[in-house]
Amino acid sequence: MTEGNKLWGGRFTGAVDPLMEKFNASIHFDKRMWKADLQGSMAYVLALHKANLITAEEREDIYEGLLKVSHEWEAGTFEIKPGDEDVHTANERRLKELIGPVGGKLHTGRSRNDQVATDMRLWFVDKSRTLIKCITELVGVMIERAQVEIDQLMPGYTHLQRAQPIRWSHWLLSYAVMLQRDVDRLLEIRKRTSTLVLGSGALAGNPFNIDRELLKQELHMERISLNSLDAVSDRDFVAEFLFWASLLGVHLSRWAEDLILYTTKEFGFVTLSDAYSTGSSLMPQKKNSDSLELIRGRSGRLFGNCSGFMMTLKGIPSTYNKDLQEDKEAMFDTYDTVCSVLQIATGVLSTLKIHPDNMVKALSPDMLATDVAYYLVRKGLPFREAHGMAGLCVALAEKQNISVSQLSHKDFHSVSSLFEDDITKVWDYNTSVEQYTAAGGTSKSSVKYQIEQLKSWLESVTQSDKSVQSI
């Protein structure tokens, strides 16, 4: 393709350095936006006709031509040719091959600056549905397991030290709630992304009285951009998405780290399915949790995409600059990474085997030291004093080299006269977890409430997302 035939080539006479041609091209990665690009063009041709810039016959020719281009992409027969530097150039080139010079009227008043921003927004709004589906499937597995395994107890940890007894289901749901926030944040980002940029031109706007309200309706956008200078360069939605994915990655990395620990011989709380494990090339006895380690590792990749793109944005002057071409690879790679991580995480959790006996064996009476303080509180002692008394009991047990539960009534009474024979009731782990009945706690009733709330939320998200228009 000569420079004169490029979308921008009219004032250029010399040939472009082949290396520069390759350096400048984005078709190898932005071709995945072909559907969004054609959707935007189909809406724009209707606006051109309404503005009396093309005849009804030309409108039909262009629209039908765009449909044919779409069918070629869908069938896998669309041929990318040398000179197709991006998906916009490729689609317009093919359109003109199919219907002739009238295809050139499609770009009237439109710039690749507002075109690419529109494509990206359409693509993201559509793909967000897949992301939400992947997350809600993982949350669904968490809810299902929490219901079935609600009676299983395990140690809860702070600072990686055994802290207090909790329900395994309570641990599961803690991550379900993180993912709930992630979905809610994604829905907010999608709402902001659903802004019509088409009609902003290169930077100054559209001079042909294009009906942007029509474009908004045709593309199922929620609002119209207010300022054309900002519209063509606004990539806040990309930055938000990359940060969103980084935070999601952090949540899943923490989840994976917990499970990696729980799979070790030292813990023995869970066993991964062979389908999500690998062996050692040297040590036959090894069963490695590579799936979880890769989930943990990919969080770094997600954050790298985010931090890298933020550095790209920080030095760009107003309106469109070619630096913004860096947005798509970061967005696409992040999307692909998140989808694969979520699917693996769902597979891991749905096939995971738990070992309740090992979880219970990991519980120890010293984890009920706080319950000793609670016992004294219920006898009327202020908590700070009760906490100190419980600490003295622990110290006394350590001095005798026994468990705190093995202290005699005389020993307890030497610390405080408030201790009575019923102190023995403290050493029941089920009784311990059942005292946390306040909302958010680890008692059975509280965990059941969490399950019902998450089920209700899951249903509302699923129903509302079905109503979102797909391109």
C-alpha cells in the first residue's frame, strides 16, 4: 500500500522505513476488536445518513458491505494484507474492495482517534460480562462448599500464628466477600466506560452535525462524552481496569498462598486434585501445587501491566498521542490473564479435598485463652483486667509445662476467685465458635447468614448482567 492509500497518507511522498512500518502497526493485536470496530461503523453509517452526508442507497451499500466484512471475520476467512496497520484500516480497505469507492464515505468526520476509543470501550463493556461470569462461578463454588462443609472447624491465623478456632466455611467466605467487592468495582468501571466517544473527531469534534444521541442509542452507551479533547485521549477506564485486575490478582494470590500452606505436610488441611498439581523431575514423592503458585505469580504480571501503563500515561500531553497504542496490549493481556486465573482457581477449589481430622488436630487449648478472658468478662470483670488474668493463667501453665486446659481448679482460683468449676466448659471448640453470633462472625448461624446474603447478591448480579447489551 502506498502512503497515499493509507488513511493518513495524503501529504507523504516518501516510503516508510519497513522497520517503522512494523513498529507502528498494531493489527497483530488490535484485530481482536474487529467486531467492536464494525459495530461502531454500522452505527456511524446510520448517523451519516441522518446528517444527509450519504444517500439511502449508499447507506444500504455501506451497511451491507460491513455485514459481509463481519461474516468474513466470523468465518475466519478475513485476509489481513500488508499495509493493514490496524483493524480500522483493514476493515475499511476490505469494505472498499467489496463495494467500491463509496466505502470511503464511511470515514467522513470520523478519526481513528475517536474510532479506537469507541472500539475499546465497546470491547471492554462486552468482555466484562465474561469476567463477571468467571468470578461469580468461583464465588458459587465457595458458597456451595461453605454450605456442605459448614461443620468443619480449623485454626484461624493472625501473623501466621494459630489464633482462634473458626469454621472452614468462614475462611472460604472471607474470599467470596473479597470477590464480591471485585465484581461490584468492575460494574462501576463498566458503567463509567459506557461513554460514547464517537463523534469527537480527531480532537475538535464533528463538523457535520452528527447525531451523537443516535450513536449512543445504537451502541447502547449510557452517556455522551462532554469534551472532545478529553474524549479522544481518555484512557481512565483502561487504567481503572488494570488496577482492578491487580487488586483481584492480590485477592486470589492471598487465597492461593493460604491453600499452598494448607497443602503442605506441616498443615495437611487440604489436598489438591492431580489435575491441578505437578510432580518433581528429581523427587518422586513430591506433589507440587503449581496451579496455586502460578495464580500467585500471575498477580505480579497483572500489577506490571498496571504500573507500566500508568507510566505511559503520565507524560502524555493533551489529546491523542501514539503512546496510547500501548493501552491495548496491556488491556488484552490483563483480560486473558484474569480469565485463565479465574478458571484455574475455580477448577482447583471445585476438586479440592479437605481433611477435617487434621484441621481439628491443629486446634489447641491455648487458642482458647481469649475465651478464658471472655469467661471472666461474663463474671463481671472489665475486659482489660480479664485479659491480664487470662495471660497469668497461660504463664502458669507454661511454668508447669502443661496445657492451660490442664490447670487445676486450684490453679485457676489462685489467679482469680471468679474462676469456678464451670471453667471446664471453655475447652470445647464448638462452643467457642458458636459464641460469635454477631453479624460477620464464625458461628453457624452467622455463616449461614453470610451464605444467604452472598446467594442473594449472586442472583442479582447474574440477572442484571443478562440485561446488559452485548455487541
